[in-house]
Amino acid sequence: MTATMVTGASAPSRDALDRLARFGWRGGVAVALLLSLVSFFLVGYFTAYWRNADMDFMVIYNALAMNDGGAQVFFDHPAYLTILSVKSWFASLHRLGLLDAWTLSAIPSPADRAGFDAAMTSAVHAGRIAALLTASAIILSFACLARRLVSDWRIAILAVTAFAFSGGVQMHLRILRSEMIAASFCILALMILIIVARRAGPWRPAAVGLAAALCVLGLENKVHAILLIAAIPVLTLPFGNAASASMPFWRTSRAWAAVLIAAMAALASAMTAWPLVAAGFDPANATAAGLKPLLLGRFGVYQLALLGVIAAGMIGFARLWRVSAAETTAAMLAVVAGAGLGLLALDLSYDINDVVVVLNPLEKMITYVDAPEAAGSVTGAIGLLLSGVLGVVRRYTFVLQSSARPAVFLTWLIIPGIVMAWRRGDRQAALQATLLMLAAVGIDTLGVRRGLKVEYFVFTDPLIILAGMVLLDRLSDLRFSRLAYPIGAALLVLHVGISQAEPVKMALKRKGPEDVCAWNGYYMPLMALPWCAPSNNVPRT
């Protein structure tokens, strides 16, 4: 009997999750952050300061200029929070005596090549540290919410690893771009909504308001976030269950007092934010920013339609999962309050160009389509859409078109997993995963028009990861399969390895900085570069 006990104790667990999550919950998160830090310093921090000039230079130039009392000049999409955070980071480092090159006037003339290079290197290094800290904070936030999304912490830690070592996150933790904050804020909002959709609570409307604020803040950093925001009302619908029904409080007369408080908060927020809304939709301001109305010759049409979709989604969820009228009304008012508060962030450093771009995201996005004339007609738009779908399918196979995107390997398991869940009768899980995958494919399809660069993966990789979490949580018996551990281990190795492909490629590039000369005059009008001739102020295309 003793021998049997010893043998049983020493035999490896048949549960693949035990073997894949060896470090525990906190240890697993710490390992993911530590490996990311090692990667950051090996291939990122010490890379030439001009290597990722698009967008490092654009963000840093604006931070330097604004710290010097100047105005923001970059409004493309519009990187508002990224620029403000780097501006504040530089000022804080300067106050601590850690950064001299914190203003534009502190950068030596390009005639002093050694001084210029040293100053810009220190500024870019400081910016890269800011990117690392931002990515680390987002990974930790993702981890906290992932732990509450699934019943098994081991599934959550695998999701955190997949997220931390997704191609987009690994790229963004060493460069300054707008996508990381924009996409992650919307993904975190979606995760919050899924959590509160599954279990009712007295503060659920407040959580919905927080999600709305995060979405608006994400939109303020990159207009492409509008695509994720539009998908969220549909994505959350199938995540309800018996525990989603309103708590007793929300079915009493006292609940309407809470609704009244929510109404007052929504009214105050809306009234305070209204001048921003009016300015953003003013045709004169939008036209001056180079935008043309997308529908019916008027600005604000599809934005109203989106508000209708959000309201319909909330009412639909309430009907499906027995949410009371009082709680639904309070949640709708919380969305108004949260969105208004998020919009007020634009007053931190007000510029009408930021306001116009944020409130008219599709008009701005269409200016970057590789064939804007075709996108303006129905047949042309259909053609672009079909070619985009084909491009996504090719990329998801990896064989037909490879990329530094390890999340595509997860789709090879998710699609069969959806079929398996459906055949087993767990159609709700199958529907949840299907909608998440369709949202990823749809957003990627539109991203193909901009080349679906590795930086854009942060918008859709998390959706793929969430789909995998949903399925693995429901198909829990698969972890005892004989092939579960070797497949899981191979995926982990592939995931971590391929996520480093683009950073390594960037670090090993031999090409010089001359490409910057095509746009530096437009985006950096007061900073000459030593390797560029006098600028011609041509915008980047």
C-alpha cells in the first residue's frame, strides 16, 4: 500500500493544466512580466533611437514641444493619451533630475551631432520605459480580470501568458504608439462587461459606466477603437445566465432612488461634455480638419446610430436575462455619465483638432484607406471588403501568409473547439466563442486596408484569447486528453518564440533613418534632423 501511495504521489499529473501552469497564479504572472522585461532590454531599449521613428519621434516631439509651452501638432488618430502621458513622464523625470532632454529647447541643434544624438537617445529611452510601464500595467489589469472570467485560475494564467506574449503586446512594450492604450482599454471594458453580465450585483450599473468611460478613453487615443466599441453590445449578449437576473434591490421601489441619482450624474456629465460634442460635430470645424461627412451629408449620423445599437443591446440583454427595468435604466444612465466623463479628458489639454477627430472616427479612418475613392462607392467598398476577408483568411492559416502573430495558432484549436462545444450541446459557449472570433475577423478585415501591421494585432488578439478561454473553461475534460500537454506545451513555446520575431527583426535592421525625411517636416516642424535636408512639410501617407 505504501509503495502504491509513493508511486501515485510521484507520478506526473494527468491534468495538462497542472503541468502547463507550474508557477502558480502569482508566479505565472511574475514570470510573464519578467520575461517581457528581459526581452525589452535585449531587443528594444538599446536599439538605435531613430529605429522606430514612426511613431516614437511623433509622440516624443509633441511631448517635448508641449513641455516647452508649445501646442500639439499630431492629430492623426490622435494619440492623445499617449502624448499626454509621455509629456507628464518627461516632466516627472526632469523634476527628479533623471532627464535633461525634456523640452524641445533642451535638444541641441543638429549641427552638434553628438549632442543631438545623446539628447534624443535619452528622450527615446525614457519614452521606451514609459511604453514598458504602460504595457506592464495593462498586462496586470488583464490578469486581474481574466482571473474572474473563468472558474480555473490555470486557464486564466495561460490566457495571461498568451496576451503578454501576443505579437502586438510584445511590440508595443518597446515602442510608442497609440494602439496599445486604445485597444486595451476597450478590451478591459469588454472583460468588465462579461464579468458583470454573468453575475448580478448592486453596483453593476457603475461597472457598466466604468466600461463606457474606458471605451471613450480608448477612442481618444486611436479612432480605430470605434470598431471594437461597436462590437461590444453584441459580444456581451450571450454571456448571461441564471445568475444574471437583477438582485432583489433592483426590483424594489428603492431602486428608483438609485435611478434618480444615476440620472443626475448623467445629466451633469452630459451638460459638461456638451460643448465638446457641439464643437466636434460643427461642420466648420470638421471641414477645417479635412474631414467629409460619411452619411447623408451630415456629421453625427452614424454616431447616433451607434448609440441606438448600444441601447438596443442593453434592452436585449435585459429581456434575455431578466434584468429589471430600474437596473437597465440605471445602467443606461451610467453609460451616459461614464462616456461624458471620458470625453472630458479632452479638456486636460484642449485642442479642437483632437475633439473633431475623436468624435468623427470613421471620417478620419477613411482618409487612411489605401483606396479611398473605391471606399466611397458601394461596389468599391464590397470589393475592398472581400479582398480584406481573403487577406485575413490567408493570415490566419499562417501557411499561406506568415506573420509575427502567434495568436493565429490558437484559432486552429478554437474553431474545432466551437464545433465540439456545439455538438456536445453547449451551444451558449459555442455562440460566445463564435461571436468573439467573428469580431476578430471583421476588425482584421478592415485592418487589412492598412496592411494589418503587427501593431494592430492588439485590437483582435485578445478577442481570440477570450474565445479560447471560454471554450477551455467549458470543455474542461480535454485537459485529461493524452495529447493535451504536448499540444499545450508546443503552443506555449511557439507563442513566446514567434512573439519575439518582430522585435528581433526591428533590432537587427541595417537600414538607416533616411525614411524619416519624408515626413519629419510635417510632424516635427520645429526640429531639424541632422540626416535630412530642409523639410518640405509633406504629410506622411
